[in-house]
Amino acid sequence: MNTENKATEPDKPVKSSLLRNWLSLGGLIISTGSIFAFLLLFALDAMNPSSNPYVGVLAYLVAPTFLILGVSLVIGGALYQRWRYKRFKPTTARSLISIDLSKPQERRNLLILITVSTTFLLLTAIGSYQTYHFTESVTFCGQACHTPMKPQFVTYQHSPHARVSCSECHIGRGATWYVKSKISGLYQVYATYADEFPRPITTPISNLRPAQQTCEQCHWPQKFVGNLDRTYTHYLADETNTEYTVRMLLKVGGGDPTQGPVSGIHWHMSVANKVEYMATDPAHQVIPWVRMTDPQGVVTEYTTPDFDGEVRSDLVRTMDCMDCHNRPSHVFKTPNEAVDLALSLGRLDSSIPYLKRDAVALLTQPYSTEEAALQGIATGLHEKHANLPNLKSTIAEVQRLYSENFFPEMGADWRAYPDNIGHKDWLGCFRCHDGEHKSKNGLAVIKSDNCSQCHTILAQGNKDTLAQLNLQEPEFAHPEEGWQGFLCNDCHTGSND
Ligand code: HEC
Ligand code: HEC
Ligand code: HEC
Ligand code: HEC
Ligand code: HEC
Ligand code: HEC
């Protein structure tokens, strides 16, 4: 651009020249670029509001940030210019930009200006579009800040939701949550760089978007599920790794009277009935107060003997999918479950004496790093099973179980993340269904006495007994005596059982 070619009238008002400086010019270019990027992203967002929650972040946070930067530069430049005028009181104002199309030199300059601006705007457009795609990707959420997100990312990849992007559960659709999540996201970026994130990352997430706006976009909550046939395969910690399996019908049912009987486990889904509760610990494991509102509007409050009488409205939550399905995606298997699954699939050889016991013990050891753990597992199995022909593959399999479910650098494993769906290793359903939750007059109790309220055992034991379905509903045949009168998770912790 021509910088010094033209002297204007000596007493030209100072104001008209204020923007004629490089700082303001740069600011103008940045502002134009960001307005352009904003318009583009806004159009993308408006045309396809359901597509990608991260467009919002770019359109409503990143682009405006650049706009503010640009405008600040323009103003800064102008102020500087004014200061210079005051200070040096020039008799001739210098013009930064002037275009006289009759001069070939100036025509060329104009052409260069147009080319450069067009390229800049094009690059901005491509850049914004690419960034938009990147931020919606699982790579961005799961791998961009590698250490803190590794446990959730790895477990997610082995979950039923491995094809659902992080943002579909964590952000959902629409601009408000997008911006909300991005504001907390900015703090997370800071925390990652400042190395201030908690280890393990705390659960539950305090500002997780309600299930109605995430899970229920894909899972029709009114749908009547009926009974689900599930088989839980286990092995005992004895010499022969005795198989011990329970096959049962889970009475999932449904919660919408127009779709099927309102009954079973999905009765709580807050379609016909509404269940609210107050947990007094951050992980929602201790629930001294529950309120149920039935379709007729009858309200029943259940409390435990420990309840101190104070209902804190900020802690009251309406039960939704996440109160039971809190690990739909980040499944940290217990060592017991992980080894049982590997044995049942034949990935670990159940004819190796005491393999169940030893593998669980090795997985449960405290290790400081993943590397130390893999080493420890190899050494441990070498010591105990030195003469095995398939020792190498056994070690590799136990190491794989470790890497998929244990993250010592982040302190993340099944111990840090309760799973609320059942009741064996965690309280789960028994947080409320423990027989301790009673109405004031003591007449209404949240049901707990009847095992077949939630499921019907079809068969249990080893392969042979499993083949005989028993529709007479057998009593639960626990492998050891003396389990009655306790909660399952008084003894079962996911490891030493
Ligand atoms: C199917 C839905 C779903 C998907 C997909 C999903 N999450 Fe989650 N995520 C959840 C739920 C539910 C929780 C637990 C929330 C609670 O209990 O408050 C959670 C919790 C978390 C937590 C807190 C720690 C924890 O485990 O409770 C982090 C961090 C996290 N998710 C990151 C991710 C990342 C990164 C991805 C993508 C690689 C992802 N999530 C994909 C549903 C999902
Ligand atoms: C983007 C769509 C989508 C979202 C959002 C979503 N899911 Fe899913 N969910 C799926 C798909 C797909 C499957 C796998 C279905 C299959 O293969 O059986 C699935 C499977 C499941 C299953 C069965 C898992 C199993 O063990 O077989 C449960 C339970 C479930 N989802 C709960 C949830 C919960 C709770 C949330 C919210 C935190 C959620 N989903 C959010 C699409 C979604
Ligand atoms: C009271 C606890 C509870 C609540 C609340 C709940 N579920 Fe379930 N749900 C279960 C249990 C238990 C099963 C049986 C499967 C299992 O044990 O993994 C199940 C099964 C399912 C299945 C079938 C899985 C399959 O393998 O076919 C889906 C899908 C599902 N739930 C989605 C949801 C959604 C979506 C919501 C919220 C609208 C929800 N659930 C609320 C406890 C609950
Ligand atoms: C926050 C407390 C709470 C939790 C957690 C909870 N429930 Fe319930 N549940 C209730 C209340 C309240 C009722 C209604 C009183 C009753 O019928 O006992 C109920 C009723 C039921 C019923 C009877 C529905 C009917 O047909 O009348 C079933 C089945 C059930 N729950 C299963 C489960 C399962 C399975 C889980 C764990 C995955 C679970 N509940 C977790 C509070 C809870
Ligand atoms: C409030 C509902 C409820 C009650 C009451 C209940 N269960 Fe369960 N139970 C469940 C659910 C839900 C699961 C499935 C957990 C899962 O999918 O991981 C389950 C799983 C199980 C399992 C398989 C666990 C595993 O991982 O192998 C056994 C065994 C079992 N229950 C026994 C019992 C016995 C015995 C009683 C009575 C003392 C009982 N249950 C009472 C809801 C209940
Ligand atoms: C008094 C302690 C105690 C209580 C209470 C208890 N168990 Fe057990 N359980 C054991 C012991 C000990 C074993 C045998 C462990 C082994 O040899 O691997 C066992 C084994 C099992 C197994 C097979 C092994 C495995 O891999 O898990 C299942 C399934 C089981 N229990 C379910 C339950 C359920 C469900 C409940 C609650 C209804 C329950 N237990 C209550 C102590 C207990």
C-alpha cells in the first residue's frame, strides 16, 4: 500500500486521520474476518440446528473474541494516533491509504489488496469450518487433552455407546448448553494446562444436562421394554475356577400407561410417576429422603432413621435415566467382572488352577503407573504359574484387562466410579430399596423384601444346571451360606470375592 505518497491539506482535521495507522488497519482486517466467520457459522447453526453443538462455541464465543480483539486494535491504534497528533502537532497529516485509479501502481495495489482480503476471508471460512468439524469429533473431547480424559475415552470405546459422540450426551442440542459447556470448558482447558484437574475426575458431573435432552433424544423413554433375559456368568475363587452363573429375567417394564402396563424397573422414569430424592454425599450414594408422586397426585415421603429432618431444595433431584444408568458409556469393570468375562469367553483358560483368584488379586494391587502394573502382572503370573504352556497369552490377556479398566495415573478405576444399575458390588438400587426407607407413619416402605420384585431367576449354577430352565422360580442359591440379612455389597466389593 502507498504509505507516504500524498500530502493532504495542512489543516486537515486530526479526526479524519485517526484510523490511518497499521494497528487500526490490522484490527479492521481481523474484525471483518471474524464478522464474516460469525455470519458463516451462524448460518450453519441456523440451517442445521441439530447437527453439532460445537458450532455454537465457535460462533458465539470464538468469533466474538476475535471481533473484540479486532475492535480493540482499531481503537488502540486510533488512540495512539491521537496521542501522536497531540504530542508532535504535525502540520501535514500523513495519509496511510489513498487510491488513485488513474495510476497503474495504485491499480496494482488495489488488486493486491482485493486478492489478499479475499484469500484471507476464504481461509477464515475454511478454517472455521474445519475447526467446527474438529471440535465435534470424539478426538477433540477424548484425546486433545490426553491425560485427564484417557480413562473416560478408553472405557467409552468399549461401551455400547462407542459410536455416539461425546457431545451428544455431554452437550446435547441447542445453543445455551453449548455456551454453558464451553464456559466450563474454558476452565477445564486452564485446569489441564495448570495441572489442576482432580484425579480422578469427580463424578457425578454437577452440571450434566438433564437426560430428557440427551439420552431421551435417542431412547424413546415411553417405550415399553418388557422383560429382559440376562445371564451373569461368574467363576469362584477356588482351585477349579468353578463356574457359577445366574440367568434371570429383569422386569424392566415401562413407565407410560399408553404404551403398556406401568410396572417394573422403568416404573420410576417420571412419565407416570415422579420420584425425587436427596443425596447427602457428592457421589449420590447416601439417600436419606425420597418423595414419590403417583399419577393421582398422591405424595408419599420416605425417610431413613438417619434423616436429620432437613430437606435441602438445592440437593433434591428428580430421578431420571442417569440415576440408574450412570455408566452407560464409561464402564470401569471390576476386576471380578473383567476376569469372569475373559474366562467365559475363553480368552483366559479356566482350566488353569486358581487363575480367577490370582488374576483378580494382581489386577487389584495398587500400582503407581500403568507401566508398573503391566510389569507387576507379568512378574506375578510368572511366579505363580511358571510352567504354563500358555503363560505368555495369559499374561497378555490380564494386561489387556488392566489397560482397559484401570488408569493409575488418574486414580480412575471401578473404586472411583460407583455403578448404580444393580446392587451386587455397589448399593445401587438398594440405596432406596433397603427396607429402611419408610413413610412417617411407618406404613409405606420402599419395597425391598422380595427378590423377585425386580427379577426372576431362571437358572443358576454351572453349565449343566443352566440348561434346565426352571419356571418355578427357584430361591437364589448363593455359593456360600450366611449371606442373608446383609447387603450384597457388605461382602462384595468387585475384587476379593
Ligand atoms: C451415552 C452417553 C455418553 C457418552 C457418549 C459419553 N459420556 Fe461421558 N458421561 C456420561 C454419563 C451418564 C456420565 C456420568 C454422569 C454422572 O453420573 O453425573 C459421564 C461422565 C463423564 C465424565 C466424568 C467422570 C465419570 O466417569 O463420571 C467425563 C470426564 C466424561 N464423561 C467424558 C466423556 C468423553 C471424553 C466422552 C467421549 C470420548 C464421553 N464422556 C462420552 C455419558 C456419556
Ligand atoms: C445418539 C444416540 C444415543 C444417545 C444420546 C444415547 N444412547 Fe444409549 N444407545 C444408543 C445406541 C445406538 C445403543 C446401542 C443399541 C444396541 O446396539 O443394542 C444404545 C444402548 C443403550 C443401552 C443398552 C446398553 C446395553 O448394555 O446393551 C442403554 C441402557 C442406554 N443406551 C442408555 C443410555 C443413556 C442412559 C443415555 C444418556 C446418558 C444414552 N443411552 C444416550 C444410542 C444413544
Ligand atoms: C430405576 C432405575 C432405572 C431408571 C430410572 C431407568 N432405567 Fe433403563 N434400565 C434399568 C435396568 C435395571 C435395566 C435392565 C438392563 C440392565 O440391568 O442393564 C434397564 C434397561 C434399559 C434399556 C434396555 C437395555 C437393553 O439391553 O435392551 C434401555 C434402552 C434403557 N434402560 C434406557 C433407559 C432410559 C433412556 C431411561 C430414562 C428415560 C432409563 N432407562 C431409566 C434401570 C433403570
Ligand atoms: C431414589 C430412590 C430409588 C432408587 C435409587 C431406586 N428406586 Fe425403585 N422405587 C423407588 C420408590 C420410591 C418406589 C415406589 C415404592 C415402592 O413401590 O416400593 C420404587 C419402586 C420400584 C419398583 C416397583 C414398581 C411397581 O411396579 O410398583 C421396582 C421394580 C423398582 N423400584 C426397581 C428398582 C431398581 C431395579 C432400581 C435400581 C436399578 C431402583 N428401583 C432404584 C425408589 C427408588
Ligand atoms: C430393587 C430391585 C431389586 C431387588 C429388590 C433385588 N434385585 Fe437383584 N438385581 C437387580 C438388578 C437391576 C440387577 C441387574 C444388575 C445389572 O444389570 O448389572 C440385579 C442383579 C442380581 C444378580 C446378578 C448380579 C451379578 O452381577 O451377577 C443377582 C444374583 C441378584 N440380583 C440377586 C438378588 C437377590 C438374591 C435379591 C433378594 C435378596 C435381589 N437380587 C433383590 C435388582 C434387584
Ligand atoms: C456374607 C458375605 C456375602 C454376602 C452378604 C453376599 N455374598 Fe455373594 N459371595 C460371598 C462369597 C464368600 C462368595 C464366594 C466367592 C468366591 O469363591 O469367589 C460369593 C459369591 C457370589 C457369586 C459368585 C462369584 C462371583 O464372581 O461374584 C455371586 C454372583 C454372588 N456371590 C452374588 C451375591 C448377591 C447378589 C448377594 C446379595 C443378594 C450376595 N452375593 C451377598 C459372600 C457374600
